[in-house]
Amino acid sequence: DTLDLSELKLPIRDKRRLTWGYHILYSKIELLETSRGCTRGCNFCSMRHMYGRSFRTYPIERVLVDLDDIYYKRKTRWAFIIDDNMVLNPKRVIALCDAIIAKKYKKLNLVVQADCISMAQNEAMVSKMAQAGMKTVFLGIENASKKNLESAGKGNIVNASRKAVEFCHKYDIMVIGGLIFGFPEDDEESIIENYQFLKTIGADGSYCQILTPYPKTGMRQNLIDEGLVTNKDNYKKYSGLWANVKTRYLDSDQLQYLFWYHRQVTLGWWDPSQRARSQGRLWTGIWLCAFKPILKFFIDRTLAREGWEGRYRKELKRLSNMSYFRDLEQ
């Protein structure tokens, strides 16, 4: 049975929790939950197997108490709302935003996850989100291909993705676009087109992953039935950054390489939008004037000396280090 969210205590945010403190660049950030579950039918996602295809919300009063704890007691001005899909009930989102606005928090920055359809169909909700301090939205754009979107259970959301980004930008909300690569029909040209779509849609940043056959998902079973899963049980590599599948045109090694290579040559270096620069003058300035030139100098030097293969070997080593957990090896 699922829990009654109205009866849950506030989360532990002191030294008893496993991870002591989170940060986003130079600022502290905390986690906030306002709902659980999602009613969308994405078959690459395991969420419906955790909670069923349901959507449950915390009482708004309880959310405000939790936010007060973050803002006043923890002295933290950034919060990541970890809801699977906070915007499924637009009326409730507007009511929550009105309650947050009434609290008159200063310099509050909220980061949320949302689906493109809900955002594209509810401009009034997007406007309220901006007023409530929701400065950054992660949008599940997923893919530029209608066929891939249908196989993922998303439907054709390409136009909704464009409209969702348009509304967010209209109200000065920064968009992080989430894309998935490695669907059964993907070839090298598909990978290039997907990265190009991300650039043309105008997202301010990106979070790109390789399709991962997570346990209990419909996508996993479909891929297994087609013989396209190359790693069924080494879950250390189920991070979204490793190719655990192949496509009808690319083996897993080719998919891994092309996903990385075209991120470098097609998507290229991050160039902060005016929106990102206005919201984070300090960190975008540091990136543009210090980190980017320095990184580019060393990476270009490595490229000249070792070629793309040398750079790629370093990338695989970096990913391996990310997938190594000392306590699990003992």
C-alpha cells in the first residue's frame, strides 16, 4: 500500500542523513517533495511500478512548513523539487504557487521537473511558477523522432516541446532539456538530428542520456524480446551514461562512442543563453572567462596529441570512476 503523504514527517536534514549537504555551484541547495507518482505512460520509466499509475499530493500547508525549514532553519535559498512530474494538476500547481508567493520569500530559487504537454497547455500555470520562484525547469523533451517518441509511450510531443520552451522563456524560466539516445531505430544520423533539435528548440542547457533498460519497465522487455539489451544485470552501468543496449544499426560500443562524439562536435561547448547569464552572472561569467577557455586549451591540446580516440579513452575512464562505489566492492 502507498503511504498517506499527509502523515509523513519532515525529512531529516541534519548530520544523520547519509549525504551531509548538497550544493549547486557555489550555493547550498536542498530537496523538497510536493507530490509522488505520475500518470503518464512513458515505458522507459519505472515510476508506475513504484507507486502504480497514480498521482498523490502533499497538503499545501505541509509543503510550506517544509519550505520554511529549508529557507529559515537551513538558511538555503535553492531547492530542487524532486516530484516525478509536479505539473500534472495545473490547478493545484497554481494554488501551491499562490501560497509560496504569499510567503514573500526573498531570492528563492526553485528547480522543478515537468512534462512538455502540461507546460504547453497551461500558460497561466507557467506564469505562476515563474512568480513563485521556479527559475529552472527540467523538461522531458526525450527525442526529435516521432517514431522513437511513440515507441517510448510519449506520443508525438515535438510541437508541445517547442511550445513548452516558448512559454518558459516568455516568463524568464531557464529550460534544461532532457533527451534520450539509443532507440532501436537510431543510427548515426539520428544522433546528429537529435542534438541539432536540442539546439534549435532553444533549451538553455541539456541533460542527455542513453536509453537504459531499467528493471520492470515495458521498454526493457521490448528490447530484450528484440535481442537489443547487451547488459542485463550489471546495474553499476545503469546510470544513463553507458550504452547497455544496441540498436538495429549500431552495436553498443558504436552507440557509446557516437553519443559522446556528437555531443562534442554537434552540440558543442555550452554557450550560456542571455537568460542563464542574467540569472547567474557570477557562475556564467566564471565559466565563460575562466573555466571554458582553460578547459578548451587542455582539451584541444589532448586532441592534437592523442586524437579523438585518446580523448574517448579518457572519457571512458571518467565514466568508470563515476560507476565505482567502494562500499559495494567490499
